[in-house]
Amino acid sequence: MAGDITHAISNRVFELLRAKIVTGELRPNEPLIETDLAQLLDVSRTPIRESLQRLAAIGLIVPRRRGWAVREYTPAEVLGKFEVRIALEGFAAFLAAQRGTDDQLRRCKRIHEDRLTVEPGDEDRRISTNRDFHAAIIDAAGNEQLKEAIYETGRFYLNRPVVRSSTREEMALAHAEHAAIVDALLARDSQRAEREMRAHIRRTFLMFQRLEPGVHLA
Amino acid sequence: MAGDITHAISNRVFELLRAKIVTGELRPNEPLIETDLAQLLDVSRTPIRESLQRLAAIGLIVPRRRGWAVREYTPAEVLGKFEVRIALEGFAAFLAAQRGTDDQLRRCKRIHEDRLTVEPGDEDRRISTNRDFHAAIIDAAGNEQLKEAIYETGRFYLNRPVVRSSTREEMALAHAEHAAIVDALLARDSQRAEREMRAHIRRTFLMFQRLEPGVHLA
DNA sequence: GTGAACAATCTTGTATGCAGAAATGATTTG
DNA sequence: CAAATCATTTCTGCATACAAGATTGTTCAC
């Protein structure tokens, strides 16, 4: 969905509705009444309906017998989404180790080292450098479709859980895992890079999800 | 996008347009004129516009400065899409070996063995048993989100290339690869199952794609 | 008081109207 | 004859209209 040039109102509506869903302002199973939404956002039903189509396409709403409702995700389904991300981003690490340029991999390392200097309290930089690190690896994978697919999984969960501030221990753990990934990348060990990336994502997920018993990540 | 209950016309329009794109009837870069499409399918612009949103969401059309155009995929981009599928379906094999039930894995084996009896000329059964085999593994992975994601990649390319009839040698090769996957699954060797599945998909892709030099699958 | 039949009200699905931006093409000027 | 300017046409983006089906509420029979 890159390069949206037109659809000014429609895009704004889409993002607003998406935000209201992932933040929980529109609750799961809540029926979405077009006229209400139109009034709420002060537009006509047309851009509302177009946005609903897009929200359905990314799985945030589901069709009801009549109209749409916010999709309820069970913990198992959230886990499922995360496993998709594990598959995709792990493979990105695999590809990056295999065919990323030396420059690209050195850039991953540089971002990682830069991140080591972030103060524990500086949440903004902690988050942004983490995003940059993952983005650098995905870039190094050199597959735009894969990048889009990963980005798409992000649209689902990114804003969903509260972004908790992280402890010093948690940061040290993340640093160690990032270091392991960087090491594997520079060694061009694609399998190890994939393994480390999977473990890293799995752990960060487990950090802030309380799973039902019996549901486990691979 | 399961369980579409309403949107009767809209859904029909979506499928018709999708078919016209993947079959090439609507050519890449061809501008999509809403009024023309509406006239062609004998509906108003409204369901056309809603379908265009959905087509954009699955990557078949892209926004232009004005309106939409059929997205042109370069060979490298098609390759990119396939790599996404490799990542997802490989991971499905991984999960299947790890947590599929014995019943589910035996079913994979049974479908595989059943497929061995297919006559070389029987294209319908060759295709359907292959689909069943892959579906059985994806089912055994026990992740509905992953299944949906794999299915989604299919919406893009399935109808695209001509489904070539396959030689006796090609079938023997596919059988051998399927056997290797089944073997790894029953041995509960998840890493090997993933590796074999990746190799299998990679090879089937290479079979009917002529790649530009310099572009290689991982 | 409970349940069925029916009426009134919502809400959607589709069609159409309208203003403005973009593309097209004609006309003028150097 | 080429390029630029301006008028015309086309097409989109958003708003609104309308009918059919779904939902809700009410009345009436038992």
C-alpha cells in the first residue's frame, strides 16, 4: 500500500478507524454502523465503506450477517499472527546473511552498536533503534515482497499491546540477542541468523503476552 | 476473507475483476476506468470501487496519480512473492513436524501414498492430490493465521502461469520430494521437514519460471 | 404472563449526482 | 513547425438518494 497519492479523506478515515480498533476504542465484536462512523468522523458513508473493505482485507474486521464487526482475536490467534511474523522475519535474517551486501550487514552491526548507548530511560530511542535494527536486516534481505508482508503483520499488532517500558535486564537481554544475530549475519551463517532471529522474536512476544496454558510457541 | 455472507454483487465483481487480472485479460499497467468496468459488468460504480479497494489490498492493482492500474510484476517481484511462500509453507512443515497430531501426520503420509497411484496423464488428480498434500501439512501445523497467509499468497499467483502438464520424470521428482517431507514429518524432525519443504517449493517454482540471470532463490 | 404476528424503524447495498482535478486537445505565438 | 497556453472533456472522489432486507418493539391472543 505504498505511494498512496489520492484518496485523501479515505486514507485518513482508514487510519483513524484502524487506530480506534487497535487501541480498543472500538471494542471487539462491536458492530460498525456506517452512519454512526460517518457522523463521528464527519464524512459521508462512501469513504467509510471503502475503509471497511481495507480493514477487512487486513483482518481487523469481519463480515456479519449484516454489515461488519470488529474482529475478536483469541490469545491463540494472536499467537498465530506472531508465528507468521516469526516465519517471515526469521527468513529475512536467513536471506540477509546469504545475500545481503557487506555494506548492508555492516550497517546492521552499526545500528546495533549505536543502540548499546541508549539510556535505559530513553523509551523513544529504545523503540526507534530497535525498529531500525529490524528494518536494516529486512532491507538486507533484498526482498520487497517479504518486506511488505512483514510490514503487513505489523499493522495488526503494533499498537495493540501497551508498549511497556523496559527494564535494564530486559534491554541487556535484547542486546545480547541482537548481538547474536549480528554475529551470525557477519559470519554469513544464514541458518544461525534465522534461528537467532526466531528466538529473539519469540522471546519478545512471550515478554508481554500472558498465554493460556497449553499454547506454546514453536 | 472467509465467510462472506453479504455483498452479493460486490463479491461477484471482485472475483470477476481478479480473474480478469490474473488471467491477463486486464493487462499490466492498464488503467482501470471505473465507468468502463461498471458498464462491462453491468453494475454501478459503487461495487466496482469497493472491489478496487480489495484488489489493492492484495497487491493486484496500484494507485496511480489518478485512479488505479493493474500492477506490473517484474520477474524479480514474482520471485519475491514465491520466497514469501517458501518462508510460510516451510515454517508450516516445521510446525507440523513439531506439533501435528499423529493422526494428522499419518494423513499426510496417506495422501502422499495415494498420489503415487495417479496415472501420468491424469492432470486433474495430479493437481488435486498435490493440493491436498500441501493442505494436509498446513492443517497439521495448526495455525489458522499461517494458513490464511499462505492462502493469500496463492490468490496472487495461482492462476497466473499456465499450469503445465507434467512429465513422468517431473512426477517422479515430486514424489521423491514429497516422500522426503513425509519421512521428516513422521520422524518429527522439524528442521529437516522445513528444509525439504523449502527445497520442494523452490524447485517447483524454478520449473516453470525463466529467471533473469543474477536472480536466484535462496 | 408468554409467545406469535405484525408494524415501524434501522441499516445496509447499490445507484446516482456533483464539483473539481487531471488528461486531452485545440489554438496561438514565436 | 515547435512549444506553450488555454479551453474542453473525462474521470475520480465524495456525498446523497432510494429500495430491500433485517431488527426491534408493540399489540394481541391465549
